[in-house]
Amino acid sequence: MEGFSIWTNLQLSDQAEAYLIRETKGHRLTIAPPGEDVLEVGTIDHRLLDSDIAFGQPNPEDLQNSPRLRWAHISSAGYTRYDTPELRAAFGKHQVILTSSSAVFSEPCAQHALGWLLAEARQFYPAFRNQLTDRAWPQNDMRSKCHLLGDQTILIAGFGSIGHRLAELLRPFAAAVFGYRRNPAPDQFAEVIGPDRLEAVLATADHVVNVLPASPNSVHFFDTARFQSMKTGSCYYAIGRGTTTDQPALISALSTGHLAAAYLDVTDPEPLPPEHELWNLPNCHITPHTSGGHENEALRLVKHFVENLRRFEAGTALVDRVF
């Protein structure tokens, strides 16, 4: 069989590059310069126009205009900039497949969220702030604010692969876990609800984990009304996309004490400016969009792509197919 022409602009480690080169022997591989940030639109590279397969963060315009393209594999879980009517129409016309790397990021993102939930349960952030400041010994006060996850209700909004994995990780703690989807489907680790029950569950949840992707329907999904629907003293966690949170509304809910704490891995904009008010709120804890990160990330991305490449070669169903 004649090999495929494969183009990639993935930021490759030495190990990942060696693996990709070895596993694509028999195909023609083009390695283009990577972008600085996975959220940036990839630069136009006309070599992609001569490729059968694109892997990484290609420029959507290149994908739309490529006469040879048969499959595009995106190196992120999110694919918002590729989910346009124009690209869907072009891919539909030429029978091009789009897949994502959702399976690569479900584990680290779920572990990140679990780490936050445990940090809040055991009051690690307040203890660390105490260590950095007056080094008092607020033992009784801090003990009274600790809790067991088994006594808590957790709502995961945007119940996809990350939410499912988080619910699975939470099972040993015996928490009451709900997942929210626009179109609910049964899940073995959570009770999945739809829009008709969202407000009721928000009112009872101790923790609300936002894993919503960016889309026109999710902009400021968590706004003043939804924060007010949450019970007083509950906590908010965001690891989906920053645009899904109305940040002024969040600041208000944190400042008034309606929310006990917020944990943010995504903001709008990114990077969050150093002078932004969120940095100064003592009950807002921020990580710089690291929830999906892990030391062998590039290698896992390449292995996921190679697994799909084998399926593509065999004509079988691809993993993480978008359309």
C-alpha cells in the first residue's frame, strides 16, 4: 500500500519525535514549526495542502482549502475553532474525518480536579497561606472547616470524557456525584441530569466543577443567576474554557462570601493579567491552564495519534471522532 502524506505541527519532545518517525515509516512525514500555545490558531503552512493527514493544531483555513486531506487529528480535547459550518461543510463534501485528543487529557484533567476537591476538603490552601503569612496556629478553626467528600454533593457540568473519569475517581470517596449534559445519557459513576434539573441540583451541590467546552451556547454559562442558584458556602471549579465563566459575576460571589472558594485553571483572557482582581481574592486559587499537562504529554499525544493511524490504515472506526 502506498503511504500517506502526514503533516504535523505538534510541539514534540525528542522521545515523541523519535516515536512518531519510527511509527510512520512507510508514510511521508512533514514536521512543521509548532505554535507557542495550543489555544493559538496555527499559522498557515502550504505544505499541509499536499497532505492526506494533519496532526496537531493546523490552521482551519488550510484544512478547509486542502484538496487532498482525508483526516485531521487535533492535539487538544477542545476543537471549537474547527467546529464551524464552513469546515463541517467542506469536510462533509470531501468525506474528511476530524478527531480530537480527548482521551489523552481526560486523566490529567480529572486528577487535577480531584486534587482541588481534596485540597478544599482538607483546607490545604488556607494552611499554606497561613504558613506564608503570620504562621499562626488556627487549629480549631481550620479543623471545623475540613470535611469528608463522602458527605458532599458534587455536580460536574459538561459531562464528557473528563467528567466521566472524574466521577470514576470519586467513587471510592462515596460522594453524591451528578453530571450535567444537554442530552443526558446513563453513566455508571454519576447520575446524569439535563437542563430541566440543573437549577435544582445547583442549589444542593457543595462543589460545582465546570468542564464545559467553549461554544456559542456556553459563553458565560455560569453567570450571576447561576452563581446565585448555588448554595451559600459552596465551591466552584473551572477547567473547561475561561469563556464559560462570567468573571465579574464570580468576583462578586466570592467577595460577598456567597461562594466559599473558586479554583480556576482557565480564565478569560489567558494569560490572566497580573493586575486582574481575581489574583487578589484570598478565596480564589489559580493554576495557569495546567490541568491537562503531564511530563510525557507529547509522547501520549503521538501514541494516541498512532493508534488512530493504525485504525485509519485498516479502515476501522477512529477514537475520539468529532465528525
